[in-house]
Amino acid sequence: MAGGNEDPEDSMDGSDENDDHMDSTDQSDCDDLDLTMDGYFDDANEYCAVHENLKDDIRKAHATYPDAEEELGIPSVQIDETRSNLKYISAVVLTFTLKDISEHLLELWDLEDTPAIIMEMDNIHRGEFRCYGQLPTITVKKHSSEGHFIVGEQLKNFVLRLCRDSYPLRSPSPVSTIGSFFAMVYGAVKERLMRLSEYCVTCGEVLSSGGVLPSICDRDLCMYQYSELHLFDGLSVPRVSPQVLSLLLFAFANANLSHRRKDILTPAPPIKNMPELLAEAKSKQTVKKGEAGDTATNKMDPYGSDDLRGSTYWNTTVSNAVTQKFSAFNTTESATFSVLLENLPCPKEILASVSAYHQFRKDWPKMSDIVDWLVISNRSYLEMVPRPMTVDFLHTECQYCFVSDSPAKQAEFDKLVEQNGGKTRFFFHGSPLENWHSIIRSGLKNMSG
């Protein structure tokens, strides 16, 4: 605890005379809560009591959301020591369990290794709660491990916005009048966790088409924060398989070369410095027009031991597309992208290990930003279908499972299916490869009116 000398008479034991406004349910839930909040000494060395509103706020929040204590034996909301070492400052820690999120999504969101998410709200003034003039600082981490993770960044940004809008008060107001701030935050975060992939990681705006994976919107500032400020550094290797990265790159390459490029390359990768990207393309150009091999003799066996075995297949496939559609080079940008793609290492080499990925970023500083953007902007779940489960009549070597609806939308669909006796009907939809760059980011659209 960070708060000076302890006064056992000023503890949160549920017997405070100022707790009369709390109902009996709230009181009983908090009787055993170990949230002792002693007084503190200010700069004049005068003893000050912890504000009753802070006590009541934490009690109310914990009573409203007892999930963590019931599952993990940890209070959902509790006071803790501050990192600042200031006597009059404390932190409030919120613990969120992940029981309502499927194991599949936990793995996709890099949360499979933790039973809970811990949010620390520091810089809480113990005597001038919400009237101190400074906002809380937010730290989000996993319960079982330290380290940077994208869901943590998204929740941190979300709660910072909540604090700016709702935390400051001009004068103290009792919880019985205005409600519990920490209960409001806890409930908002629980709700956001269920719809996480429907909002931009950085700004929190609703995405035009929510998907399964955390993603960013196409606003310039969010693109800049991602690509230039490297806000997501520390995520080691993109959480994508070589097979899925192949699909993302092939779809991008085909959209880039299409005569409908302007309409279907949406969203387009952000380019902050075209001359530098062009210089990188020139330095990497090794395959000239007309030199690529016959792709018919360079088939990829995605299910075999030579899966994505090297650059030969990758380069000849993309280069053949370039030579066949060279007239599509109506802009410097499209030509630059094509040159970079035809000389890019194959996805299996890029994602072979953390060190291999870091070497790729070092060797391809500009194009690696584009590759990272292709991954982070993908809002859909993609996975190559194992050979025993493929659909035979399609006669294709590579088949993928594609899921584009958010968990919340899927839950709505499942409910409707149950209401209709569990009956569903499957429809077949076909679309050229050049359309899929947009489809996996914006979902299927009715283009016939």
C-alpha cells in the first residue's frame, strides 16, 4: 500500500457509518473484501482520510461485478499500491475474466496463455477522488505473463477515452447520486471485449465492416500511428500462417494489376514516402519482364512437405502475372508494388522464425510495412482447409476457410438458427481473386443493386 501510516479504524470492513445508502446485497458482498484504504499524510505532514466516495465506488464496482473473485479468487476491483511512490496516490486494479470468449478467439487474439486481463488505473488521488485535476494512467497486461499484446493496447486506448469523457468532477459527488465510475468502466470493458474486432485498435471508431481479428481503420492518423510510430512493435511475428500470408499477397497482387484497380484496391496500403518505396523496388529488382518461368511447371503443393518451399514458385508466379498484365501498369505505384512483389521472399521464409522476420524487416524496410499492413488490416479469419476436408468438385489446389462476422454477429445468427429449429441453408458464391483484397477487409457486398 502506498498511503502513509495505517489507521485500522479507517479500513473497508463494511462497517462504515457512511455506507447506509448501499443496499444489503452490496454490503454483504463487500464484507470480506480485503480493500484496506488507510489515510495518508500530505506535504504538510497532516493526516488526511481517504475520501468516502473512493471507498464507496470500489465497493459498488466489486459488488456489481464479482466474476473474478468467483472464478479466480481475486477481487474484480481493488485498490493497490501506486507506481509513483506518492503517499496520496493509489492505483485501482480491475481484473477481467475471459470465460465468455471462445478458445478459438482467445488464440486468434493472443490470449490463450492467460485466464484474465489485468487493468491498472494509477494516479488516483485518495483524498480528492475525481477532483484532483489529473486523469488516471492506464496499464493493461495479461494475468499470467508480461509483455505487449494488441488487445491490451486496444483496451488501454478505449479506457483512456472513457476517462477523458467521464472521470473528472468539479466537486465531490456521492456514488449514490452519480453511480460508480469503476463499475461503469468495468461494464464498458466487458461489453467491448465481446465486440472488440468491430472497432479500430487505435481510435476506437466503428469499422465499416467488423471482422474476427483486431484491426485498424483507414484514417490517416491511425495508419500513421501503426506504420510510422510502430505502436504495435513488440508483437514479434505477425500472427498469420505462411499459407494465409500467401493468400493476402496474391489477392493484393491481383487487385494491384486489375484494370479495375481504382475500384477494388480498397483499402489501399498507406504510402508515406513513394520515392523511398520506389528506390527499394529498384534495388530489389532481379526478375525482368519476360524472364519468368512457366507457372504451369511450378505448382505449389501446400499440403506436402515442400509446402511453400522457397522463392522459385513465389517469384515465377507473381512475375508471370506481371508479364501477362503489363498493360495494367498505368501508374508508378502499381508498377512499384508489382516489382516488389515479384522479388519478395516467399511467406514461409519470411515467417520461418522471429529472427527471420526481423531480418526481413531489416532487408525490406518499406515493403515489410506493407506486408504488416496487409496482415493487420485483414479483419477476417482465414485458414487453409486440410486436404481431407476440401470440396472435391471445385478442383482447386488451395482452399481456405473464410469467416468475416464478428463474435457478436455470429451470436445473433446462432440465436436465429435456434429459433428456427436449427435449420440452415448453404449458398455458393464465386468471385475473382482480384476482388478478395477488398472482400476480406470489407466483407461481401451486393454489387447488383
